[in-house]
Amino acid sequence: MNTESYPQLRIDLGKLKDNAQSIASTCADSGIMVSGVVKGCGGMLEVCQAMLDGGCESLGSSRIDQLKEIKKYDGRIETLLLRLPMQSEIDEVIYYADCSLNSDKETLALLNQSCERKNTRHKVVLMADLGDLREGIWYLDDLVELAMFVEFELERIDLHGVGTNLGCYGSIKPTKEKMMELSDSADAIEKAIGRQLDIVSGGATSSYPLVLNQEMPPKINHLRIGENILLGRDLKDYFGISMPEVHSDAFQLYGQIIEIQTKPSYPVGELFIDAFGNKPEYVDKGFRKRAIVAVGKQDFGDHEKLIPLNKEIDLVGSSSDHLIVDLTDDQQHYKTGDVLVFNMYYQPMLHLCANTEISKVFISPE
Ligand SMILES: *Cc1c(COP(=O)(O)O)cnc(C)c1O
């Protein structure tokens, strides 16, 4: 890999392993297993391995193509499909996912048929919607009925457990009360089928604070964690949780400066629309020293989700291929050709990892 090629994404595998290790062991202390969620980094196999090395018991993604690559890499890795299966991908789901999250009776019947054709089995976790209004079954009675359908009528499908998802569409916070509701749903299903479920999956990164505060009901024994292992930013910055043991700089963007000029901060001429058809507001700060970095929205999405390491510089704006940075208050005296480094939130990681034009440089612990 050419380390002089920009824009560049540096991925510190040691830090990712550390993060997985600290989160998985904290969860283990409360009897909770962790599926490492790799969709945020496009299912990158190096990252998958770091999560497994850190103690994740399985790997999850919303995309079956990523699970396929994981299975090709090592068929023994336990894979979890996080997005409800499309009817157009049923056979792939059976081949590449050991377990999938589900809420649809017809899809479950199709999974069962596919297993019959292939003479194999598949595990499912039924999703309960506890208010976030994305996937999942709304009424407990319907959930129990679907569980009984899987348990008693689908011979090739193993009812592995029940789960929920919060804080995605409806921005609902996972609370002790919501987790009790899931725990009660699991009890109702177990009563109806006459046996224990293997897993009760209490959500994603946003459920982790309940583990840290030791507030998770004992029945919750599984979480699906992506962001807190990959970036460890949301809980620190949005929930105000102190987690010094979690690194927040395992993914860093390196971009090269292609122009430095002192020019007005307020556009000159008749204000119309920008490159994306928007009419942004501009603040007139007079003449400012500004740099252009050769990386843009096409690479990272929204520049406001990038965090420059140098606190004296300010991200002013971006277009598809350009990032404009205010250097007026900076003491480092950059010149053209210098490189700026950024930490990031989830969205830039998602875009940068998926973009094949970005050089990926892995930093290994040894
Ligand atoms: C993406 C996803 C997760 C992981 O979410 P993070 O916030 O990255 O931890 C868990 N469960 C489901 C169903 C998901 O789609």
C-alpha cells in the first residue's frame, strides 16, 4: 500500500481490537455476548478479524454481500444478518448467514423452504418494535403467535431468540423500562413454546450504557455493537459517557492541501445556489487565510461530521471534491502539500470505507 497516496484512511487494528476487548469483557461480566457489527466499515475483513480477536462471539451486518465475504474468509465465523431478509436474497441468506433478524411470516416460510431444498438449518431472532418504529412486531400477541409458528410449523428454522432495535428511526432511548419490556416479551414467548430462548438481544451501541451502569435486566444476554467498537464517539459525545478505555481515533482521514489563499469569507457577487442546489448562509468574517484540501462530499458525506485533530482550524464548507478550511487562527503555518488529519463520526467512516478510490492503510499492533 502506498502511504503517500491521498486521500487516505488509516485504520488502527490494535485500537479496534482493544475496543472490542474492553466492550466484550464488560458485557461478559453481565452475562452478555457481543456480535461485532461491521456494516459501518463495509465489512472490511481486517476489521472483522480485530473484532473477533477482541472477543466478539459473532459478526453482524445488514448486507448479505459482506457476510458472504466473511464466510469465504473463514467459514467457521458465526454470521448474523441484521436487516430483515429480502425475498430476493433468501438463498444467499441461508448460505451466508447463520442467523437472521426477522419479523415477516412469509419471509420466514421462504427461509424454511430454502433450507429444505439445501437440506440445512437456519436460526432466526424475531424482532419486537418497542417504539422506535423501524423493524419489528408491534403487538406482543402477534409476536408470540409468530414465535409459535416458527417453533411448531417451520421444521428447518430454529427460533434462536427475540430482539429489539432502538435509537435508529424514532430516536428512542434504550432504558431499563424498555429492556424490561423486551425481557417480559421473551418470558411470554418462552411460556408459549415451553422452553428457554437462546438469546434476548437488547439492541446496539445505544444500549451499552445500561451495561456500564449495571442496569440491564438479567434476561438480556446479547447486544449487537458497531459504532462503539469502531469509533467510540456517540456515547462519549451524545450521551456524555466517560469511557477512557475506548479509543475514538481508530479511523483517521488524511487529506492533502492543494491551495492556501487569503480571501474574503463572504462570497462576492449575486448569491444564487451552491453545487448541490442549496442556498447556504455565509458569515462575513472579513478576509481569512483558507486552505483547500483535496477530499470532498463524495468521499466523506458531510464535513460537519469530521473532527480536525488541530483544534485551531475550522471546517468552513465542502463540495464534491473540495474541503475548505479556515487556517487564520492556526499556529502551524501549513503550506501546500501538507496533510491535515481528521477524526470522524459514523457517516464519514461509512462513506470512506465504501469508497474504493480512498487508499486504506492498516496499522497493525506489532
Ligand atoms: C446497525 C445495526 C446495529 C449496530 O448499531 P451500532 O449503533 O453501530 O452499534 C445493531 N442492530 C441492527 C439491527 C442494526 O441495523
